[in-house]
Amino acid sequence: MTEDAHTDDVRELADVPAVEVISRAAVMLMSSAAEKLGLGDPNPDESDHLDLDEARRVITALAGLVTASVEYLGPHAGPIREGLQALQRAFREASSHPDEPGKGPGEKYTGPVN
């Protein structure tokens, strides 16, 4: 990669609105969490990708991002929050010993999810 090509990449990123950067990060975290919950496989319980420890970390990071940026997300806030809550519920369902309400991944930021 030439120095000019690198500079062009930086300029392009600078032109991307913050809401788009935040939304893209949220979608990436959601996708990662879904994979780590095995949701990409027909039988999530038997998925080779199932890793609840990793899913907990990604869901918690997503919850922090959403909580910190909700005021900037405008119409994107609702669907992103719904996606986060769905992942939190899926985590609870996948756990052999579910966390107490308010103790699940990201719930310190979002509050208990039913």
C-alpha cells in the first residue's frame, strides 16, 4: 500500500458520519455475539462456534456501546436495542445455569432483560 493510498483511506473514514460508524460497530458486535451463541447453525447447542464466555464479552461490549451512544443513534437506536435484548435473551436460554436477573451479559448497562 502506498502512502497516498493510506492517506486516501483516512480521508474517506473522516467523511463517514459518526452514526454510521457506531451502527457498523454495533452490527459487527451483534454478528459476533450471534456466532458465539451458535445462532448461525441449524442446532445452536451443537455448534462448533458456541462459546458462552466469548459471547458474554461481546454482548457486554455491545451493551456499553449502545448505552453510551443511544442519544446519537436516532432512528437506529430502537432496532439496535432490540437486537441487543434478543442476544441477551438468547444467552440466557443457552446457559445451563442462567445468571440472576440483572447479572447477565451487559445487564449492568441495560438493566435486567426478561
